Amino acid sequence: MMDGDLREVPAAMRGAHIAMPALILLVDADRVLLRRIDELLSDAGYLVAAVSSFHEAKHLLDSVSPDLLIVGVRLDAFNGLHLAVRCRIEHPLLPVIVTNASADRLLEAETQIQGAEFIANPLEHPQFLTRVKDAVERRARHQQPIRRWSRKQVAGVLEAELAASPARIFDVSYGGLRLAFGNERQMPDLFEVTVPEVGVTVQARSVWTYRSPTTDVFWCGAEVIDRGSTEMAGWRDFVDAT
């Protein structure tokens, strides 16, 4: 939908209640392994936000609400257990899977103490995707009713504009929103989102993107940037009224 008609969005994506794929935060300092696991999870139908450092992962955990964290043990000066500990304290309902290149009983025991799962050699592990699916479903069953920012699904069709390109908004919160486009596009790091129906414009930061392999709809998760009380008051009034 970069330059096309909004009608290009497949009919299955036009309803009021869209079943969004689960969002997985994937963290590993090995960029080759990161890419391969990202591809595996994406092919399985998940949204994947893949980062290679502890600090990038920490920033995402502070700004979005993933459905699962998968983190490698080795993260340069940090390790995956540091994130597992952080999640246990700050995001107790977020399932965590810690991965390692090989089996390690001591590491597995420590991972379990932190309330996380341990998987050795995930690319070759026959139960990796099954355990990912189980963790995501467990998260859905025990979904935290109040997130850092309460997210609301938009009823019906809500049109938006990004640099004169049409998009659709599917859910919103005080801190962010999820958008859909008819075609894949290059998302700038920062952009303005205008909701003509309510006359609200906010600046947002792209956090993750995903192209559906079945519908070709292109999704973007964005964090709303606070540029002033007037703008944010208008955005919060819009969210409250949704």
C-alpha cells in the first residue's frame, strides 16, 4: 500500500478483530545464528524483533510487550541469564527461553531457577518450534491484563497517513501502535502518523516490522514519542476513546 489503494489489503485483514501473530524478541550476539533463527521463526509465522545486544533488548522490553523472549547465553559483557533475571522481576508473565550452542546441566539448572526454559542448539533441536508454540500459547492464556501501556484493539477500519502514504491502525496504546500497509516499504526510524478521522498527529519510532508470508501485508510496530503535553494529550484522548 505504499502508493496503492487501501483496498489492496486482503479481505481477511479488513475485519474488526485481526488475529495478530505473536511477537518474539530474539537476542543473540552471534549475528549469523541470529539471522538463521529469525528466518526459522518468521517462516513459522511469528513476528520477530531480532537484536544482538543486551542494551538493545533492554530498550525493547521497556517500550514494547513481546509474547516471548528467546535469548542466547553469550551477550558479550552480559549473558542471557541477566535478561532472564530482569524479566522475572519486571515482566513476570513473559516466558523466556535461553539458548546455548550445546547442552550444559549447570546452565540449564540456573535457567530453571530463573523461571526460564533452556534449549541447546535450537536450530537442530527437534522440539524447538514446539516449545516456542507452547510458550506463546501459555503467554496468551495468562496475558497480563494491564501492560506498561494498556493496548486497545481498534474496532472497524481506522485509516492513517505516513508521509502521505495510507495505512491502517489495528491497535493503540499511550506508548505505541501497530500499523498495516498493503505492500512492504522501507520504514524510517522516525516518522509522523496522522489520524485524519480525529485530527491527531504524533511522532513515532519504528520498533519492528514484519511482512506476512501468506497475505503480503506489511506490519509495523511503533513507539509514540512524547514531543509535548498538547500533542500527547490529544493522542491519549484518542486512545481513551478507542
